Amino acid sequence: MDNHTVTDIAALEEIYGKPGKASLIKVADHQTPLYRKWIMASRFCVVSTVGPNGTDGSPRGDDGPVVQELDSKTLLLPDWRGNNRMDTLRNIVQDGRISLMFFVPGSNNVVRVNGTAIVSLDPDLLGRFDQRGNHPRSVAVIAVAEVYSQCARALLRAGIWKADDESANLPTVGQMLAEQEAGFDGVEYDASWGARAEKTMW
């Protein structure tokens, strides 16, 4: 460690000072009516988990609310079709700690949830989710410990909802895969992905 590395909480607190009142009173231990309204309006969230092999951040989306409320202290997050790496699910099975950050297009605020989760195969829970006759293979049952809002500064700095399409010069997923493995046909992967995704979205 060099002389510029902070290794002490007291040193951090000396640098940053005390948190403002709003940042302290915003935390609830359950979904209040207004926090519920926000979360139920969100079709997209970022899920963060931790396990013995490290951390994971995963985007989750739906064409309706990305989670369902079982009760004010419990959220349900379906696991729709993906790449079967199961990074999030592996972490939950081994550790359980989870955080979610909910976004709503057009709003620069976000709502965050911290808690613990289990992976459930309960048919009644799976049956609560239906997309074109399909059901998730599992549901994360999330016990809410904290719910709170996050101020708009980060999204305002980034201009997320004002930005034009900036993706024109980005590499494709096929190109990134071909970079990782010589001989991988990235062009074919990109060309077939749309049709493949349409068949396996749910």
C-alpha cells in the first residue's frame, strides 16, 4: 500500500464529513407505499451478489415490473432464459447477500434494495410469472433489509436519458468472443443472435 491508500474508516469520515439528514432518513426496512410505486414501475434493475469466487453484477429486465412483491418485506425476481452461467444464482446459493438498483426511463433517480435471497423452485412462485406461456426456471426470493432512494447526480453527470445513440463504433459481442478464442466465428454469432434471442427470450 502507498501513502495515498485509505485503509481506515475514520480517515474516510474525516475526508468526507458527516452525511446529510436526507441520506439518513431515506432508509426504510420494507417497501413503503411510495417505494413500492417506484419499484413496480421499474422494468430494469441491476442485481449485485457476492460469493466465494468474487462479486457479480447482472442486468435484469422484463416487459412489465422486473420484480413482484410477495409482501412488504419480500420481493420475487424471476430468472428468465440466459446463458446458463448462473453467476447470480451460484452466489445466492452460497452466500445470499443481494442488492438491486431499480431504474425507470426518464428519471435520474434510482431506488436501491439490500437484503438476502434464496433460490426457489416452488411451483406456486414460478406460476406467478408468465410470459407467452413460459415460466422461469427459478425465482429469487428476496428478504428486504433496506430500501432507499439514490439522488440524481450520477445519472445527471452521465446524461443517460439525454444522450444520443453512441453505440455505432462499439465492438459486437461476436467480435469480443472472437478476441477471446481464436477461430470462433464471431460474424456468424452476431448474424444469428437476433433470431436465436427471439426464440429464447423467455
